[in-house]
Amino acid sequence: MTESPSDYSVIWFSHKENKYDAELKLFQKVFHWTKESQIWDWDNCKVTWIKRSDNELRVVIRSHKIVNSKYRKKDVKVKYMLGFDVKSDAIQYPVEKQYREPLQNIKKKYGQLRRRWVIRLNKDYYIWQWTSEENGNTLENSEIYRIYTDMMKSLEHPITDSKKNMFLVEDIAENNRIVPVIYQAAIDSWKNFVREVHSYKIDVNAYEVTILFENEHLRNHYRLDKIYRMVRFLIYGRVTDIESFKIIMDKGIPAKFQFKGIFSGEHSLEDDNIHGDKPLGGDIPTHEIRYYFNDKKHPIVFVNTANHAMSYHDTNHKIWKWEYIPWEKDSAVIYGDRPRRELDKRWWSSTL
């Protein structure tokens, strides 16, 4: 796949954050934050935001890379997202400063000193671009300056119901079906990513959404991982993890989620045995949808724990997310409309 010029952004994003250990060692998912911190630099970024209150924005940073998917048998676009909140008085006016050219993130290396135009947000977040003064370009006509002025203008405007909690993203193909956008902590070493998303219309009042994950490993109970995987294969005919939830409609608009036995609550990536909202002799709880993607047809779901428990909100704020927009042609996931029962049957037949 060849990226078009519109796919590339001159914007960088840097943030100071603690390092974390997230490896798969002897069948154990190791994840913990260390006390050592560093500056992380990400190129080819796009910046969006939503107004949360009169003096606060939720800033969303997006980036992507092109990879070849054996599962999809073609080049796909893997998308990443990181969100954080910033108060109006913590958005600093853009300035020009020197910065060493980033070369690597993991084994931190830098190149030569260069000039950049940079906005500092809060204490440890930076949105910036390299200076480009050819052809009369200045800070005042740069992309960085446009981002700053648009942020400040957003704070001046009242919050409207149509834009409240709506993640607005440009250059995304329209889709008129009810299908969620999925966010999951991007820990590449666990190979725990989403492979397929299916949105099946049960009736006018509800949709069943089924997500197929490449894998699932235990973390806290890693000594049982091999046995757990054998049992899953004997019971389900697969080690691929399949999870489902419902979207409850209200007058044709997604209004609530129902996470039967797979609600994460406030648990995060360090947990691996979370099965909230189990139907123990009573009604299954529902949860108000908090965020939407571009329009009300696309509610946002966060996969929060190691065993793929989910919620309407994010519990891993400091970690970059994989962003799955299923209906895009170059999406890393397969998008379909099959019910859970057919998907379970498909996996059984593929193992016989």
C-alpha cells in the first residue's frame, strides 16, 4: 500500500512517561510501571479534541503505520490513539526551541539539534513540528499555530449537545450501519489484538457485537495458562478468544451497552480474571454510552483488561491504544455482520 500525501502529517507528539514492563515470560503476561521515565516521541500525528467543560479539553493524538497482514492477506493501516485532558491555563502559546532529532524510542537515541515550533500542554505533553521557514513560512502560518488557535477558539464556544462527547475525526469513510469503534491497549508483545468485529442486528431494539481476538494469555494466574488454553480448546475448539456485548437502542440511536459477564468496571490491563455483570439470578445491568465516533451510529468501547473485559470508559489512560474502525477498507480488522452463534460454529468446523 502506498500512502497518499494526505495520509502523512508533519505533526509530532512527545510526552514524558514512566517506562513499563510488558513482556510475555514463561507464559506470564508481565505488566507493571517502573520508576524510570523518559520522553517518548511519535511522528506522523494528527490532533483532535472535544470540549469537556468551560475550561477543559480532552485532546486525542492519533498516528498510524502500514503493515502487511497475513490474516487479511494485504497491507493494512494499524492505527494508534492516546487521549488526555488539559485545562485552558495549561495550554501554552507556541514557541520556537531547539530539540534533538528523535531516532529511536525503545533504545533512546537522538540525532542532531534542530529547531521546532512547539505547544506545551500540562506538564509533560508536547505537540510540535520542525521549523520550515522556506518560502516565507513562519510560526504564525504553521500547522502548530493553527492547532493552538483552534484549541483556544473551541474553549470560547459553548458545548452543544450534538458535539458533546463526540470524537470528530476527518478523512474517515462514512458508514450508516450501527457498528462500534474499539480501543484496546497497544501491547504488541502479547499478540492480543483484535482480528474481527461483527455487528449483528437482533431487532430494532438491540445489536449483538462480537469481537474475535488473536489470543488470550493469563497474567495473574499464569501458572494455569497452559491448562487454561487446553480447556478452552476442548470446550470451544479454539484458543482464539471471542467476546460479545449488546448495544441497546433508543428510537434508532445507540444509547446503552450491556456487557454480560465481561464488564471491566474500574479494572485495568494488569487484571486477567474480570467478568463483571454476571447474570446471577437477576437482570443484566446496562451502562450509558459515554462516547461516540463522528456520529451517533458509532459508540466507542474500551477493551480494558488482559482477558478482554470491556467498558464504556478507558481505565488505561497512560497507554497508547489500538484504534479499530472496522468499516475502513484498509482497516487491520475484518468487519462483518454475523451473529455469535455462527462465529462459534465456524471455529468448531475449522478444527474438525
